[in-house]
Amino acid sequence: MKINSVGVFAYKLRQRDGSTIMDYVINIFLFVSLSLLVGCDGGVTTGNRSGTTQDDYIEEPLSKLSAKYENALLTSNKVLEMLKNREYEEINRTYVHESLRDTLTASTFESIQNQLSNAIGPIETFKPMQWGFLTSEDAARDILFSFKVVEHEKAILNYAFVFDKDGQYNKLIGFHVTQRNGPRSPGSIK
């Protein structure tokens, strides 16, 4: 399968107290189709997550609706542990889809994590049973986003791991990091 495109976005990261600490951070994200991003062309998007409407950074067992995505949660947690331990080659070899290995390389992961570490400190922790899932189904490709809230030394970020909706959820086709601005709505990428 061919990759449609890869994009780079800029975001302002803020410290937990709200002050700006970095004007940009590189985010790698696979654009499956324009319809995925704008929600048109008849695509269907559904999502759910752990937590309450006021706080999604809560651990809880997978819901009945989300049980089928357990492997996506496990894979997301493994990749986060490897990012924390700087095991970039292993991430690329084991968890990146073959069609993306030349784009989402070990050095790409290293560069992103180095920039984040320099700006907001390294990954400190995340909650393994905190989860969020969003599916997008359209004519181009059916995909699953697995969302994790991740604490760095000076900020809390949202990490999104993107998988083909193949039932296995063990190979990344996209990776995205954004500033956390409160609880993520269950049907939203942000």
C-alpha cells in the first residue's frame, strides 16, 4: 500500500502553568485522506474513551465497545515505553508498518523526542489503562486512532497512534503529538 502523504504541523506547547515554552514541535501524521480531516465524503467517525466528561486522564478497564481495540492499547503502551527508553530502532523495526519505515524512521522518532525533551523534558509517565479510540471509515481507508495522555516534565501532551483498522492493531501507519488542552471529546482527534 502506498502512503498518500506525510505532514508536519506546528503547535505551541505550554507549561502546566500556561506559559509558552516552545513555539513549535514537529508532529508526524499520516494523512489518509482529506475526508478524514474534514469529515466529509460520507465518512463515518466514532469514538470513545476512559474517564469522565471533565477528565479523560483516568485509568479504567476497557468498555465493551472498546474491548476489540485492546491490542491497539497494548501496542500504544509498548511504543510509549520504548520512546521513554529511547529504543527508536526497535520501534521502527517492530511497530511501524512496512510501507512507512522509510518515512517514520528511528531518527524521526529520536528527533521528535529530542525536541520535546529539550523543550518540556522527557516522558515521565503515562497511565497504561487510560485509553481513547476513534475510528474513521471512508472509501480511502478504515483506520483507528489510539489516544494516550502522556506526562512530560513540564507539560502534558496527547499522543495519537494510528493503525489500519485490521483487527490486529500492531503496526503504526501514523504518529501524532499535540498539546493537551483539557479533556479530548470522544469523537475528536484533538
